[in-house]
Amino acid sequence: MLKTLFTLAISSLIFTTQAALVFGDAVDKTMVMPVEQLLTQPKSFLDTVVTISGTVDSVCSKQGCWMKFTADNSTMPFRIKVRDGEMVFPLSAKGKTAYATGTVNLWPQGEDQPDAYQLVPTAVEIAD
């Protein structure tokens, strides 16, 4: 009986543990910073490779080509953008913690609006 309970407990742990979803290369977690830290001075990170972490706020519902991280100190989420089909982010990522390694660049917003910043990733990990 005890052996059966032990087996059930181990089995439930194995089947409830979800592996992280990884896209592209491995995320460089040795230099990870919260997205809020990047957004305090995004211009200083322009054309620089960084690793950010954050909570996924939204995901492209058409091709999964972008997702946005929530930033507590910003009115707008921070976008992670790939070429269509390069990586396909699942809609189920919304609300989960994610990490992304890539290059920060400008994201033109259109006429009469200031440019924003985005990350073009080489690696993304959706953790939980």
C-alpha cells in the first residue's frame, strides 16, 4: 500500500511538471534583467544584446510573431518581435513568465508619435 501511494505521488509530480517552451538558441540567463530595468533607459541599450524577463501581456493571434512583456513602470508593454514564421509564440504564453535574449532596436510608431523600442530575439523561453 505504501509503495502504491509513493508511486502515485511521484507520478503526479512527473506529469504535473511542465517543461519550459524554448524557441531559437538557449537564453543567456547570466545577464538577465527585468524588462522594467531596460525601460528606465532604453536608448542606452539600443543595438545591444540583452536578456530580459517579464510576464507575457499579449501574443500575436495571427501568426504568433510577437509578444509583449508587461512593465510595471510603463504605460505600454515592451514588444518582442520576430520575422513571421521564424518563431511562433503560442497564445497560451499570456500571463506566463518568459525570458528573451536579443538585440534592442527602434520600433517606428508612425507619424506624430514617438518611436518605441523592441527586442528582436535569438532565444526565447516561456517558463511556466
